[in-house]
Amino acid sequence: MNPLVSRSARTACGLAAALALLTACESMSERQRGTAIGAGGGTVAGAAIGSATGHSAGKGAVIGGAIGAVAGNLWSKRMEDKRKEMQAATAGSGVDVERTQDNQLKVSVPNDISFDTGRADIKPEMRPVLDQLTKGLDPKVQVTVVGHTDSTGSDAINDALSVERAQAVRNYLSVRGVDAQRINVQGRGSREPVASNANDSGRAQNRRVEIFLAEQSA
């Protein structure tokens, strides 16, 4: 058999299998859906890589599917439940809760309920949000806290302030029982705005703290 034809046929089989998995996702749980989508994506990628490199597309599809399944499984029912809990607990507060493309739970807390301008002391309005975040938190979850500022002031001031705010959140979470070694702290200063810094409304949106929760694959 022509090797090119054979590889094409195996690649087509891999694609067909992936499509079948995705079609079946409608009746699956969130965890099963994540696993299936990951496996399907991995199958397609593995088959394509196998063909492009002159290796077995079928073998590449199997390996890619296995890797994709592991990656897709990172968003568990536990994470989905936490997302729903946080959304319910923060409804109407301006806090944004979402699942990221890389399967992390992102909680973005605006400045008006997190910190006063130019300060790194946690406001009372933020404490219930952090308390809910720590409630029932799985010990395997890794936490990343990222502080942001608007563009007012120098980079030296903004960078330091964003780190201090993230550290304040880490300290609060630690007191509430989260292992400080599982909390990564970052300060981005004014480098990652989500709105224009040309007006008060935009600057207020840029002054925020983002908290990411991520389950480890092992």
C-alpha cells in the first residue's frame, strides 16, 4: 500500500474518532466532557504530528489522545462546584468569576471592594469573598494571586504596590488555613490593563486583584 495513502487513512480515522467523542459530549458530565474534549484534541494533534514527521499517524493519535485526556481532566466537578459557589456568593458585588481556557478558576476582585487607592490593606468588603474562596478548598489546589494597578504613578511605585496587595491576600488566605507554600504571588503593576487608563472608570477597572485556582494533574 502507498505509505502516503496509508498515513492519510489513519489520520482520517483519528479525526473521525475525535469527532465522535465531541458529539458524545452533550450527554456527559463536566469532568467527562473535559476528558473527552482533551482526548479528541490530543488525538487530532497526535495524528497530524505523526503524519507530518513520517511516523505512524495511528500511533501518534493514541499518544496524543492519552495526553489530551489528562489535560482535559484538570477541570473536575470539584472545580465546577467551586465556580458556582463563588458566582453565587459574589453576585452583584462586581467580582468576576470564570473558568479560563487552561482550566483555572479565575476570581477577579475590583478595587472598590479590595483596596483603597494607594494602599495594600484588605478592605472589609473583600474578606467574605476570600472566606468563601477558602471554604472547602482542596489541599491539592494551587493558588496564584496577581496584583494590578492603574497607570497613575511611576512603575516603581505601581510594581511594588501590586506585589504588596497580592502578598496581603496571600497572608489572609494563609491565616484562613491555606498552605502559604501553595500560594504564588505576582505583581503586574500597570502592565496588563483591562480598560483604558484615560478616564476614571477605566482606571478603576484596572486596579484589581486576580486569584487563580488550579488543580494539579497528579
